[in-house]
Amino acid sequence: MQVDTLILGAGAAGMMCAAHCTGSTLVIDHARAPGEKVRISGGGRCNFTNIHTEPENFLSANPHFCKSALGRYSPWEFVALVEAHGIKWHEKTLGQLFCDVTAKDIVAMLRAEMTRAGADLWLQTQLSEISHDGSAFRASVTRDGKTHEVRARNLVLATGGKSIPKMGATGLAYDIARQFGLAVTTTRAGLVPFTFPEGRFAELSGTALPCRATAGGASFDEAMLFTHRGLSGPAMLQVSSYWSEGHPITVDLDPEGSLFETLREQRATSGRHKLTTELARHFPARLVAALPQQTGLPLAGNLADQSDTALSHLVDSLRNWQMTPGGTEGYRTAEVTLGGIDTDGITSKTLEARDVPGLYVIGEAIDVTGWLGGYNFQWAWASGVAAGRAITARLS
């Protein structure tokens, strides 16, 4: 079988790329259905992009690499596609856009776009061998118990990273990249909950509150969630991508910086109230009860007993709560993979390998990782479009 383009991976990036390729295109995936990570994302509503997307929202050894693709396919272009398919959407906090009904609408839209472009999709298909004979790529794949030899002028790696292995994620893209001489940077789990020694936060499990979390020089003002295993929630997932093992994270429970003055005012009117009672007006009661054990802060006495110096020390401690995670939950629950195929070997405009004409790498497989909040999907769309358009130009 001969095709112009063979795309490995029917995820967000792979399907978007197929929708922008001309000529004969075949997309293969070992899964039973396309776009499974799209389907489960955003609680089943798919946070499909972020209107504030900028290169600064991405991590990479080369922070400039993502600029070209992102600059040529904006979030609003994807929104226009969504609206053209009659999909209703809404904006949540921080520029995050979600489907009103279901993430399945995005998967159906991508399938429809692939069909419009004439692309074929083979699911439950296993790749056993891939090579290049100097003029084309040759792939040996198994489908329905039969082995097929596929010859393609272009090969697109869109199999993602290692995150969520229970959905079939593997390091296949990295293996193929190395086979063709591309380097792969160190990979690790990103956008992932932290773990702490067993039982550390058991009494607080399920408690959530806004905070400012800081790690590796990056800070995020979002919610954090205490769990039986450690810390989760958007703030923790965000800083996990910047955190280094063995280093502390810093949590600011008063990100707006108003607590000190508020407590001074309350002292004048409610001084006879217990300090813990007043703190419980600002923080979850379970957290207030646990703070002495968790932080070593003495919270005894009435508010009137607290001098300005004591209140200042209390607030400073709450704004600089340092704790060192034992680790993270790893790829099992990670939303993304940090690192990946080295951008030094890829052209940023076309996503084509510099030394292997016709080989393209898109999406999560590359060393480009976005923040939480729709940024990684926008990278999938933009990189898929960039490669698809480059392939179309190459075939013309």
C-alpha cells in the first residue's frame, strides 16, 4: 500500500495534521477509538484552547521554538472551526475555553475534518517496524490479524508522550526519533500531583483553597487541593512542571496580601474571639485546626492577645509555607510529559526533521510543554496545522 503521508497517532495533533494534508493520508493508532485523551480532558468537556496563549506559557529547552507554529495558528482560528461545526462553548477562568456539552464533539469535529480532507483512519493497528529506504518510509503494521506493508513519502510522529499509560501511552515516538538520528531530551511527568510521606495530609484530604504556589522560580495563583497522597489542584499541577526533586515548594495562603490588615481590624472589633475562630473566617476550618501540627505555628489565645509583631509573624508564616514533596504521582496521573524529541533537530516553521526529509514531529512528542488550561491542546492544533501545511506544500 502506498500513501503520500503516514501519521502515527490519532490524537489531537495527529488528527489535526491529517485534516490539513492533501494527497493520500493514512492515520494509524493502536487504540480502539481516536482522540481518547481529548475525550476525557476537562472533566469530559475538553478545555480545547486558551485565548491568552503566548510562547511564555510553554516549557522547552528552546523557549523560542514554539513561536512560529503558535503565531501562525491562533486560538481564535480553532474557535472559528469549533463554531463552524455548531459546537457551543464557554469561557471559564483565566481564558480557558470548554465545550458546553461534551468533549466528544471535538473528536467528532476532527474526524469530520479528516474525512473532508480524504484521510483514512486505521484503529487497533500495531506498528511492528519502520524504516527509510532513501526515497520513502516503509512501515509494517498489523490490523485485523493481517500484516500490511505501507510505503509513505512523509511520516508524522504524533504518538504523544508517556503520560497516562493506562490509555496506551508509550515512548514510541522517542524510539522512532532515535532510530532516525534525532536526540531526545530527558523526560519526566508534568502537570502532576505531589506526593508526601504517607498520612501527612490525611486529615485535610478533600480540602481546597486558593493560594500562590511557587517552585523553580515560577508562581501560579490558583487553587490547591489536599489529598490522601499529598497535594493536587491547579496550582500544584502548574508548579510541578518547574519543580526539581528534593527542593521545596512555597505556598502563600494570602496571595492578595490583605490578611495582616484584616486581622488588625478584626482585633479592634472582635478581640475576644479566639484566634482560630477568626482565621476560620478566611480559611477552611479543617486547615486552621491542622496548622499548628503542619507548620508549628502557635494559634492559642484570643485575637486581642496578638500584638502587631505576633500577627506579622503569623501572616508571614502563612505566606511562606515551605514543604518538600517526596515526589510526584508520575506518569500514571500526569497530564503531560516534560521534555521529548529535541527541537534542535526540527525546523520550527514546518516541524520537519532537519536531516531526515519527510519526517515530521508534532504535539506532545516534541520538547514543548504547555501550562495547565488549554495550552497543550493549542500546541497540538498549531503544530499539527504547521506540519500539515508543510506536507501539502511538499506534495505540490
